[in-house]
Amino acid sequence: MERKLLLYIGILLLVSGIALKSFTGYSILAWLTIGTGALAKILYIIGKIKSRSYKPGYEMICLYLGLSIFFTGMYVKADLVTEHKSLFIYTGIGLKSLFVFLFIRKMRSINK
């Protein structure tokens, strides 16, 4: 349960950081919150790899691409059309969601 707590805290921090960035002008605090949440999730995955309860596979490509596209959307300048910026962000979230789905499916198949 301790390790899952790290995952849940990471998710909560990521969502909070995204909301903070979207609804307020606190970009530094938002980036710190998003970065801390991402770090917590990375530590969770590393812990699973070290305990040999997870072996990374092709789903890591979804995570890498999703994070890259998402952070590109968050970073692009304000002069970029909002629809294009949103396209980056939502595509990144979609790929990260695909990673979560594949990760959970793999973890369930390992635990059976």
C-alpha cells in the first residue's frame, strides 16, 4: 500500500498542477507541482522495476511520447493558437492514459 500511496500522490499532484496552470497565473508553482507529481510516479515505476514485479515493455514508448507531447503543449508560447496548444496537451494526456491502461493490464497479468 505504501508504494501505491506514492502513485496516488503523484497523480494528485499532476492533476493539481495542471489545474493550477490552466486556471491561474501561477506558472512556477504549477510547474513545481507537475514536476513533483511526475517524479513521484517515476519513483513508483522504478520501485516496481527494482522489486521485479514489473518488466518495462513497449508501453514505455507511450509514456515517453505522451510526456514529451504534453510538456510541449504546456511550454509553447501564448501566441500559438489555443486549439493547437490544446491538441498537444490532449494528445499527450491520451498517450499517458494509454500507458496507464497498458501498465495496469500488465501488472494484473503478472499478479495472476
